[in-house]
Amino acid sequence: MPNYNVQQGDCISSISQQHGFDWQALWSHPQNSALRNSRKDPNVLFPDDVVFIPDKQIKQVSASVDATHSFKLKNVPSKLRVRLLKNNVPRSNVKYVLNVDGIVTEGQTDGDGWVEAPIAPDARQGKLTLPDTNEDYPLLLGYLDPIDQVSGMQSRLRSLGYFGGAVSGNMDDATAAALASFQKAKNLAVTGKPDSQTLNALKAAYGS
């Protein structure tokens, strides 16, 4: 089977679903080791990354012909995790309505501000609504770029409230200023440059 070139919005879960594989088996395949070493996170890929798709293997299971048997796909569904913060403080016990590809889930954030819900591995978009405060947040699932890409830095800085510009992928003055503000907030050397310490702190603050 040919290699798969990653498109914007893809992640290992969606690619595995598309080709009929368990995502862990695909991600851990020896011929995807270079991708694993480069990206680290199976949910954060970049356009034109290459995923090796192996040939499918037939699995045989012995079972009685006089009984009903259930078979469950591994790692289905996937899980969505979103954290709500205000001034870097978790928004705990906040009611929400989550709509992902037309499937609606209602609940409230946990004590650390997290929303967790099962979603389809190939889910693409959704909306998180906070009915008590009339807030709506669009969700583009699988669109987060790696932390070492400028677009990935911009997306995380924007979600954390440090960057108000467009996610352009260009290392411009506004992005440098946002990095400097983040560095100051985290007691790092204020350079406005994406050094490894800053990127690690940004990834930790964002959660991925």
C-alpha cells in the first residue's frame, strides 16, 4: 500500500480510521519510526508528513457457531480534551454543550477546567458552547500544527491569550511580541525568540 501524505486536519487517529487500522498499531509500525521521532505526538502532524500504511493482515478467531459473539474495535472512539482557563485560572464546574459533527454532549468542566468527551476518530470540527455566559468556541480537530512550526506556536499563543493575530506561519513582530509576553509570564529570559526552553514551556502550558 502506498505511503500517505498528511493533509491539514489529519492526525494518526483519522488516518487509521480512513485506512482501517488501530491507531497505535499504525503509529508504532517500524517504518513510521522517523515520523514518531520527529513529531512525538500522534495527534499533532504537519502537512506533507509521510505515514507508512502497511498491508492489512487477516486475523482469525476461533468461536462457537452456536453462540452470538461481539467484537469491539480497539481505540474507538477517540477522546477530545479541551481546557478552559480565565487569566490562567482553570474554569471549574462550568456547564457546556459540545457539538462535534452533529453529535451533542452536555456536561460541566472538572475541577481543573477540563472538558473530556468521546468523539469519532475522524471527527473534523465542532463547537463548544458555555450556555451560562453565552460563549461559543469553534473547534477545528486535528488542525494543531507541531510546536516547532511557527503556525504551531501562533495557535498555542493565541489560545492562551498572548497572540491576537492570524495564524500565518510567518515569524513576524506580533509573534515575537507574543513570545516575549509569554516568556515574561513564565519567568523565562525575555528574548521573543522560540528557544527550546520557551517551546517546552509553551507546550506544557497548552497541554500538547
